[in-house]
Amino acid sequence: MSIKNQRGFTLVEMLVVVAIIAILASIFLVGLRGFRGSAYDSKRLADLQRIQSYLEIYYNKNRAYPTSITSWSVGGSSLEAALAGAGIGIASIPKDPQFAGQSYDYGYKVCDGDQGYVASALISEGSASFKDAPGVNETGCSGTTFTCGDTSEKTGMKRYCTGS
């Protein structure tokens, strides 16, 4: 009898290849997690800049910042409702890309009666953005409950604030 030359891969060879691909994919996905967090942080900072623009438009029309705000975007006493109802062409405001609708998403406080404000977002605690974070004075502010620089709201996150 003659032995035929067979072409193809054995089951063991196929399993080894699948195992190598799985290991490489897991390494890639673990490395990708940091980039996703950076993208979320960049979006949050851009959202805060957009909100600052909206608040300045509101201030220019009303000579005061919105008061009696209890939430970012839920209900009649939200920042979104105040800006949308002011007749300045704003129908909605940005929501947190990761934590929208949760108690630790974006925040807003009115300060000095109605002549100042603090807007905030949670960003990754190790983010380079904190090196450039503006010094914000929260004295005399009222509104949603948050503390600038706080790390206790969500593990691995820190409260970034900006304001007028």
C-alpha cells in the first residue's frame, strides 16, 4: 500500500492558531480601553466649552445666569429647560457620553446670586486635562451637589470644573 500525501492542517495546528489569535485580540482590547477613556474625556471637555458658550449667550440676553437649577437635563428645573426656554435658539444640551442620566453626570451651580456659575464633568482621574484645570471658586454657589476635584463620586473618576 502506498501512503498518500495529504494536504491540510491537523486539529492541533488549528487549535494553536486559534489560541494565538485569541491572546493577541485580548492584548489589543486591553490596550484599547485607555483610548476609549481619553475619547470620553475629550468629549466631556468639549461639551463643557459648548455649555459655557450657551451660558454666555443666556447671560447676554438676561444679565444673569440660570437659577434654581436642580439637574442637568431632567425635569422643568433643569439647566436644559432653562436654556431651551430662554428663546436663545438652544433646544438641548450635551449629555455625558458614558454616564448620561446618572447622578454623577454633568453638573451646574449658580454662584454669587446669579452673576457666576460652575459647570462640571467627571473625567478620568489620571487625565492630563487636570494639569490645565482652571481654579474655580465654589464659594457662594448653589445648585446640583458636587465638589470640584472630588474623587469619591465614581471610582477612577475626578470632578473637573470650569466657570465664570
